[in-house]
Amino acid sequence: MAGLISRFFAKVGNELGQTFRSLKNPAYRTYAFGHFVSMTGSQLQAVALAWTTYSLTQSASKLGITAMATYMPALFLGMLGGLVADRFNRRRVLIATQGAGLVLAMALAALSFSGYLSFGLILTFALIQGVVNAIELPCRQAFVFDVVGAEHTVNAVSLNSMIFNSTRLIGPALAAVLLPLVGDSICFGLNGLSFLAAMITLSMIAGAVVVQDRSAGNSHPSMRSGLALVRDTPSIRNILFLTASTSFFAFQYAIMLPVLVDKVLHGSAMELSLITVAAAGGSLAGNLLLASRGRKELLPRIIAASSIAPGVFLLLFALSTSFPLMLAAAALLGCSIALQLGSSNSFLQLTVPSDFRGRVMSMYTSVLMGSVPFGSLLVGHLADSIGAPRALALCAVATVLASLLYLLATYRGKKPHG
């Protein structure tokens, strides 16, 4: 019996070691800690800012306008962020963007504490933060490779996604406790301190990060050359198309969730919260699965298998009429999207030449984030006309059709991905 227990724990230990193997790298471990603290602060501020915006305006539409101001710069300035990531030292760029986030958060805290915060100022801050994010995100995507190298890129990308999904749970939970106790200004201030933690950890790993390669012919990279690489590389082009379609159609379940809970389930904030947690938990499960089993040679198969799954589970979600079924569908949907995006991200990082990585990842970030607001406008209009379940069902069908187009384009030749 003792031997069986010993072998069980040894197997569990081996699986955990495989899943979290990137954390054996001291530089990545330090970076991941700072990133976790910073993202937790950002999620805390996101909830506090939404609450403050609604308290000031009593307008749901102004909440949507604020969200659009945050996301839209990624669509229009994301490529500039990729150019910055390929032209300058990525670690220093990240320190600079974290510093900008610190200043913005502290300014928000000061204005809120003094009572001078208005919707116009909130919108301005959201827009500036969106610009900072447009510069930061492509750089952060490419920076993972600089820290861990090609061997552990799939694992590190998955762990980064796990960090993001974990903070989606922790940040709002902190906001639920802190907002009633200390108010929004303290929440904004804590977010500012979280940026400081990220700056310190990035400074600590200076000697352990590989500086990106710059060949003699690409010492001054241009966006045109990055676009040409995507145009001439079908595998990259196909991945970007799949990511854009998933973002445009499949992400809309979160936008319509309050409507479904109210109109279909006749539920309350409790059901809304539990389904949100189920989706985040499914995403974490997908990240864990990719971190433990994902290998470079398996990525094309993982992407292919997970390309249709979000559309199928979105249809199940849209047609759900009971709480348990919607809960299960949300978890499966979150898992399938996490698998698709994580494997697509890793595939691009490992496929793209080092001196083009920032620009290609900027296009990935642009289509991932920039498609969401436009999809939300479309789905919102459809939901008003034909109802939220039917609008999401149409999104599900569109997601499946887009994935079939991806598979057709990818496997039209005899060799997958190229």
C-alpha cells in the first residue's frame, strides 16, 4: 500500500513538474511573479473603474464606450507596437509601459480621492491606457521567447495564459472585498503599486534575457516587411484568420451572458457569477492541458482539433435552457478557446523568425483584441432584433464555417501548415 501511494505521488509530482517546467527557469519565474501581480492589479482596477463609471453616469452605453476606448487602440496601433518590439530592447519597453501604467493608475487614484474624477477624464484615461496596451502587448508576447527560448515556448505561453485567467478570478474577488471597504481610489492606488512590482522584477532579470536578433538587413525593421512575411506565409496568414474569426464571433458569449441569465434562465447575479467562473475555470483547464501536453510538433494537430470546438460549444451554450447545461457549455467553451489561442500563439512564436516576431505578434494581438468591439456591435444589434440565443447561435454557425475555411486553406496541400 505504501509503495502504491509513493508511486502515485511520484507520478503526480512528475506531471506537475512537466506542466510547470518553465518555472524552473529563474528568470521566467521572476518575470511570471511580476506579471501575475501586475495583472491582478489591472483586473482589480478594471472592476473598480467600471463600477465608478456606472456610479457617475448611470449609463450602460457609457460603460460600452469606455470599454471600446480601451480596446480600439490595439486594432489601429498594434502594428506600431510590433515595430517597437522588433526595433528596441523588449525588456526596456515593458519597463516603460509598466511605468506609464503606474502613472495613470496613481493619477486616477488622486482624482478619485479628491472628487474631481468625471466621465470625460475616465474616457481619456481609458484611451491612453489602450494606447499603452497596444505598445505593450506585442512586446510581451514576443518577450516570452526571449526569456525561455524555443524549447519551453509552448509551456511558457500556456502558463502566461494561466496567469491571465487566474487574475480574472482573483482581481474581481479582491474588488468585491475592497470596493465596499476602502473605495475605488485605494483600488486604483493598489494597481499602481502592482505595476511597480512588475518593473522591479523586469529589472532583476536583465542579464538572463536574450536580446532579439537583428540581421544586418533588418537592423531597421519596417511594418511593410512584416506584412510581406504574413502575405507570403500561408501558415501564419491562416492562423491570423482563425484568431480573428474566433475573436469576432466566439468571444461574444460573454457580452450576451447577462441577457441569457435574465431572459432564458430567469436567474440572478449568482448564476451570472457562477457561469463566468465556469468559463474562466475551463480556460484554466485548457491552459493546463496545453502546458502539460503541448509540444512543438503537435501544435498543428492541436490547432486543427480546437478550431471547430469553440463553434460547437458556443452553439450548445446558445441553445442551453437550464443552468447546469449552460454551466457545462461555458466551461467547455472556455477550455476550447484557451486551447486554440494558446496553441496558435505558440505556433506563431516558434514559426516566425526572431527579428520579425514582434511585428507578427502585433498582428495577432490586433486581430485578437480589435475584432471584439466590432463583433459586439453586430451581436448586440442582432440580439435586439431576434433575441440573444438566436444571435449567439448564428455566431456559432459562423465560427464553425470560419474554422472549416481555415482547415480547407491549411490542409489543401498535403503538408499541414505550409
